[in-house]
Amino acid sequence: MNKSIYIILSLSFVTSCTMKTGNEKIKIIEGKNIITDSGMVVSAHPQSSRIGALILQKGGNAVDAAVATGFALAVCYPEAGNIGGGGFMLIRTNDGKSVVIDYREKAPGNASRDMYLDKSGNVSDGMSTDTYLASGVPGSVAGMITAHSKYGKLPFKEVIQPAIDLAEKGFAVTKKQADDLNVNKLSFIERNTFRPAFVKDSLWKDGDTLVQNDLAETLKRIRDYGREGFYSGRTAGLLIGAMKKGNGIVSEQDLKEYKAVLRLPLTADYKGYHIITVPPPSSGGVTLIQLLKMTEPYPLSHWGFLSVQAIHLITEAERRAFADRSQYLGDPDFIKIPVDQLLSTNYLSERMRTFDEKKASSSQEIRPGFPEGYTSEQTTHYSVVDAQGNAVSTTTTLNNTFGNSIVVDSAGFLLNNEMDDFSVKPGVPNMYGLVGGEANSVKPGKRMLSSMTPAILEKDGKLLLVLGTPGGSTIPTTVFQVIINVLDYNMNIEQAVDAGRFHHQWLPDWISYEKNAIDSLTLSELEDMGHILKERASIGSINAILILPGGKKAGGADKRGNNSSCGY
Ligand code: GLY
């Protein structure tokens, strides 16, 4: 590939680049909210969006671009992009077929139910988040290779090479990234016996170059040997060596046995639109569909955006959905999950029978329901649509920002701390305040319950919207709010993505809301109804693509991050 990419126009957040390929000159544009004719990638960093868009321009399809973007994010967005974590990729091909690639991490074979409890049976502080024991068996490399080998078009080497170049040559960190790296400096120093690339003597500044040579070498082994370049050979040796030194339990056997799984998506209809999303072991799809179905009978658009009635209704639906999550959801390979019952119209209208339009209910009273027949917050999302209308919606994570902050010595990648997504002790909240029970207890080889909610919407059988977000427990409620912003409140994609948000998750029993999202009169009316309200930092960071009438693509890169849309 000719690397002479140069900026030729910069106009209020919209930039145009030209890449020369042989004799032709092709142009891509990038910015927060752009409109393109052909393909588009929206991700958490301008570098990864650009790499994905250039792969589309080279003739790659949406899956090629998604895989290129995923590997690039592991380099330029180490906060959550990864090869040491896991995720879910939802693919919808232009013939209307869809599939989910589940590459969620798994508990190591030597994991056990009470591994995070001390002798008195209490949860050991930080063990499931800050140590080698916090890491599940990574799934990202298996997931991306599976996606590419089944659905990609370009040679794998071409798709992964831009990430290798980016790691070797380095990239300019953004102001926000410099802050993230500086805040995490002590954890990087304390939890590693060597100095990872993320630490330097002085503080990071906007525009400083981050070079990752060890990571580049690991990516080259993946380029040259495919899954063997990660799950066996030198990379596996380095990972297992680090585990042994750090008292972790991920074994050679765990790496060898890890497989990504193809699953059928969950689907539902909402007000004439068709929703496609992910099944367990993510809770996100079940929660999203429950929220849509529980709120569907009510006149949201008539009540108005962030009106007292709308916030109250959505909160009460969220309270019920998250109570169900705590009881029923986990890894479907280990437990029986009554998904059809949980999503049935009868069950959900029964769940809302106790909804009082005038008064908040209490989470003490709202217990998980009884479906018939049933005896970090850092994550990142990217959306891709190619010129042919194939779409990919991927959410991936290390769990916390920078995972457990432990870098595999000489391999340059960060480890996840996903084990904290298990219910390490029934009733004890995890880092997102989520409580769970037996359905999500730790078991060897089990996948921990996720909230990731990559989603795709169709109207009349045609692709309409591709979206997803990071945000831990707030993921499904954020995706839900952006969907209703588009469908019920008729917002354009920029308005829908940037609009203020709120969240309720059953326990703790309060509505958290973004600063200035809800006006003071609405807040006091909600308090009068019995709701507890707490202001919090921003919620989620959506990356979405809306297909406009006529087929153009509109990028919705959330104002809340360095998110960027790029396409042509
Ligand atoms: N680690 C966040 C999630 O999977 O929900």
C-alpha cells in the first residue's frame, strides 16, 4: 500500500484525505458526523476509522474493514481496543442474513467458584480486577480470525498490516488519551515488572508519539501464523510465562482450547422496525429487547424527549429488565436461559402490570420475574457499512480502562480483567454495581456475562442503522435511548447520539444522569414521584451509521470521545 496519505482539507471537523493507489486517486472524508456515498467506518479513534475506510477503498468488504479496525484499535486505543480481551461481532450481509461471532473471554480451566473470596468468605479487594487472576482467556484474536476467514475477501495479511505499521511507526496520542495514560501511570508501574510502552519519564502530552514495538512483533506473528501466532508458539509462551510469574492461572491448554463461537442473533420487532442484536453470554441483547417491548405500548414521542413521563417509564422498564438479568442470564453453554419467555409479549406486559404512571416503584419490591415454563467501564464499539450494504457492528473490551493494566512482557499487549464480570459472590456488586447469582457464577471454561449490545436495525427488510457503545452496565440502556431518539423522537444521527442520557439498573436503586441532561423542573417532579437521582460523568460513547433515504450513509461519532467517522 502506498502510505502517502495527506490531509487536503480541514473544515469544521470534516477532513478529506487522498490516498494514491497506482494511477487512481481516491478520496476519503472524516469527521464526527459526515455523509458518504459508499462505505463508512465509525470507531473510537481517527486512526482506526481511517484504517478501516482505506481497507474498504481497497476493495475490502465490511468484515475486512471491521477486522482491520479491530486490530488498529488494539494499537491506537489501548484503553479498550485489544488483542488480550474479547467481544461480540454482529454481521449482516446485504442479502439480509445475520450472524454473531462470540469471542467473549472464558474462565481458565483452573478457575473456581470462590476463587475471589478470602478465608472468611469475603470478596478480596481488587483480586478480580487488578491482578493476573482477573484475566479470562482472551478471545479477540480467535474472533477476528474467524470473522475474516468466514466472511472476509482481502488476504488476512493486507487487513492486519496497517495495525502493524501503526504500532511500529507510532501515532500521536490525543489530549484525552494523554490524560488516560497519565491517570493510569502508577498502575502500569506497580503491576508490571518492566516498563511498558505506556509509561514515560515525563507526563504524556497531546500529540506525543506512542510507539509499540513489542506489540508490532506480536501482530506480525498473528499475520504470519494466524491463530497459532497468538494461541501457541512465542506469543503463548510469553503469556504463560507472565502468568506463572504473576500467579495467574491461564494455561497453555486454555489457549489451545479457546474457540470463537458462531451464534444466532436475537431479533425482535419494534413499531415496524426489525432489531437484530446479540444473545447470551451477553445480557445486552435481552435487556435491549425487553426495554423496547416494555415501552412500546406507551406514547413516548407524544410525551417528549426526556420528559418526566418518558424518564419514569424507561426507568421502571430498566428496573425490571436488570432484575431479570441478575437472576436468569449467564453463559448459555452452562445454564439454561429462558430467552424466548423473557422476551415474550405476554411476560413483558405482565412485568409492567405493576407500573404506576404516578409513582416510582422500589427495587426492594421489584424482584426478578417468573417467565413461563422456567422451573468500565471501558469497552469500545465500531460500526462499518460497505458500498454493497454489508454491515458489521462490533463491541470489544478489556473491561476496565486498560484492562488490569498488566502488559505481557515482550509481547506488548494488555490483559483483560473480565473475570470481574462474573458474579464473584452472589449479591455482591461488581465494578459496575451489578449483582448476580448462580447463573453467572465462576466455572472453569465458562464465559462471564456481558452487557455488550452491538445492534443493527432494518426497515422493510433494508439496512437502516448500525450502532453500539461502551459503558458496562449502561450499554443496553444507551443503545436503547439512541434507538428511540431516532425512531420515536425523529432525531438525525448526530442529535440522537449526542443527546443527554440517563440510566437505571435495578440496583443500586437510583437514576444516574449526565450533567445538564435533565432540567431542574423535571428532576424535582421525578423526585416527587419517589425516584432518587444522581448526576454522574458521561454515559457511553456511541459509534453509529444511519442509512439515509437514497442510500447515503450518515456517521454518528459520539461527541463524548475522540470518536471519528471516516468513509468515501
Ligand atoms: N466488560 C463489560 C461487559 O462486557 O459488559
